[in-house]
Amino acid sequence: MISYEHPISIYWNNCSESEKKTLLIRPINKNLNDICRNVKNILKQVYNEGDRALFRFNIDFDNAQTKQLQIPDETITNSGHNLSDDIKQAIHVAMTNIKRFHQAQYSSEISLETFPGVYCQQIIRPLNIVGLYVPGGTAPLISTVMMLGIPARIAQCRRVILCSPPPIPEVIIYTAQLCGINEIYQVGGSQAIAAMGFGTESIPKVDKIFGPGNAWVTEAKRQINLTPNGTTIDMLAGPSEVLIIADNTANPTFIAADLLSQAEHGPDSHVILITPNTYIAEQTKQALYKQLQILPRSSIINNALINSRIIITNNLTECFYISNSYAPEHLIIQIKNASDYLHHIINAGSIFLGNWSPATAGDYVSGPNHVLPTYGHAINTSGVGVIDFQKRISVQQLTQNALLQLSSTIKTLTQIEQLKAHEYAVTHRINYIKEQNERSLLGQE
């Protein structure tokens, strides 16, 4: 059972600078060296043995004797027959909202004249083959299928494949089909990342790998990304995290529920409450204790709460300063007129404003993507969107006169950088133009 010792209430201004930094440090996985070594071995086996290694790992890690890696087309087509109308309706509502939000992200191509006779464009092309990873575990993560599959299709990727640990639940297959994904492979863990990164007899090498996962999956993505000609990845997503800023108008029951909802993801999840109100802090601790008693994943949550924090500040300004320093994956702002404070936020994966906006809504149905930067990467990284499934290519075309007009500027800049060949690439053209003009004048005479 949770005790009143966790989470600990800490007065921010009673801490030294080093103590403040320590408070915002995420839990560190003590087994990273072992994971790194084991993942490297798995990747090597998949690279050398292909499908044979994948079949073996399905038995070793998932206790699944798979006859084939790819889910048959017939199974995909017939999926959904055993699902209730309520489940299908919930998926439909979520997909509608997610599609609407991501469709709005589709960028228009750019075409403009930057200088008389200098015509520039930015054209957009989809990634050719993308691989989506959907974790297995204790529950089918259909939300991840939607959050990855929908933007991939909006971006118009030619080929989208999905990997998930066997046996893949029917609801995952059904949701993938609704997202237009008809190439599904039953392989999970770091071996799935290796298969998409290297390619095997059955699974193609993809241009980019998307999707969250445990420490093994994350490490596999890191190693694949670093190999020569390695497949690029969306991000290195770590354990789930939430930071809540609350004032005296917040509801401690809601705060506790939001903290617990992220803590139940895993024992390494990180949850923080920051408030200038000591009453809210104490009431939240009591609500945590009360709500935890009825949750089935209480042992997991207990482990996460050991590293949790309740930080008490002097004012809201300090709350926002701490939040921006931490750069949370999920930021919930339960304060009066929360939207008025949005301009204070610099670093966050996704923001939830007001008492009626739980992160759970964002996980499933609001519309924005739930594949978000963790571990402080929200300082320089965004959540997954349509743009991540595309590439932007610039196009430039200069008229003869435009090059003449800009030649002296280009020459000066190339000389500053001492790049003579760059200068000659322009000079030869300018000399040719001048020669042509001179011949034209002589011909007229």
C-alpha cells in the first residue's frame, strides 16, 4: 500500500541549487548496460539469420510458435467480427478526431520569387516505406495503431507495415485495417526493430521506424539508427511522465487520478505535482492513497510513486519555470483561466488545459498525437505528426539575368569563405553570358 511518505512534499525554495536539479532527474534504469549488450546480440542474430532468428525469438520471448510472420490477408479482411458495436463505435470516434487534427497538419507546398528572376519552391514527398511498432504486453494498444497509422496514410506513404508481438489481438488487426494498413507482421521487441531496420526474407527494410516501446525496443531503435546506412527513427521514447501545475481552484481528486493514470504505465514512470498551495498538496496525497486502493496495477504504481514528487512553490511563476526546466511529456495545467497562461510554456510534449482535460483524453480521442518526447527531449523535439512521415525538398531556378544581378554578391561571399571552386561555378556562367552578348552585338553590327 502507498504510504503518506510517497510522494514526498518538498518546498522548492528550501532547496539548494543542486537539490533542485536532483528533484527533476528522471529515474535511471540500472540495467541499461545489460540491455545494451543483449539488444546488440539480438540485432546481430536478426541481421545474420533473418526470419529464422525471428521465429526463434517468438518462441523464446513471447512463447509463440508462429508458422508464418505475416498475418494472412484473409485474417485482416475478416477481422472485427468478434468485436462489439461499442468497441467499433469507440474506435470510429477516436479515428475521426485524430484524422481531423492530423489532416490539418498537411503542409502546403511553397512557391515564391525571392529576388527578380529567382524562383524557389518547397515540394513535399512522402516517405516510401515506413515501419510502425505497436507494443504488446498486458493490453492491446489500439490507440498507438491509430496515432501512427493515420498520419502515415495522410502523408501518403506508399507502403506502411506494422509489427507487434504475437499473438496479435483481433482488435489491433481490425484497427490497422481501418487505418489502411494491410501488411502486418507478428514479431515484437527489439527483434522487430531489427527486422524493420535491416530487412529479412519476409519483412522489408523501411525508411523510418515509428512507435513507442520498453527499454529493449528503445535501445534497439538507438542502435539501428547508429549503424552505417541505418534506418532513421521517430524518437527515443522513454518511460511515461506527467507534470501537473495546480492552484487553489484545482480538484485534488482529479490531480490524483491524472498522476495515477501515468504512474500505472510502469514502475519507471515519473509523475510530478507543482503547486503554490499546501492545502492542494496535502489533499492530493490523501486522494492518491484513497484511489490507489482500488487500482489493479497498484504494485506498479507504488514503485513509480517512490520517485514521484510534490513540489510546493511560492507562486505560479515558479511553477512554470520548473515545468520548462523539466520539459514534461504531458503537462496538465489545472489553474483558473488556464489558457491565459499558455504563453508561459516553452517546453512540453502535449499540454492539457483546465480541470476537464485529462491526459487520458489525449491518449485516445482528442486528436493530437500521443507519441511524445520524454526524458526532457521536449526541449527540442515535437510529438509525432504528419510532417514526420514526409520530407521537404527545396527547388531553385534562376534566370540568366537573375544570376547576372546576383553574381557580385555570390562572388563576395565565396571569397569570404575562400571557396574558389564555388566562385568559378558562377564566374564561368557569367563569362559565357558576356561572350554570348558580345557575339550578339557583333552580329547586329
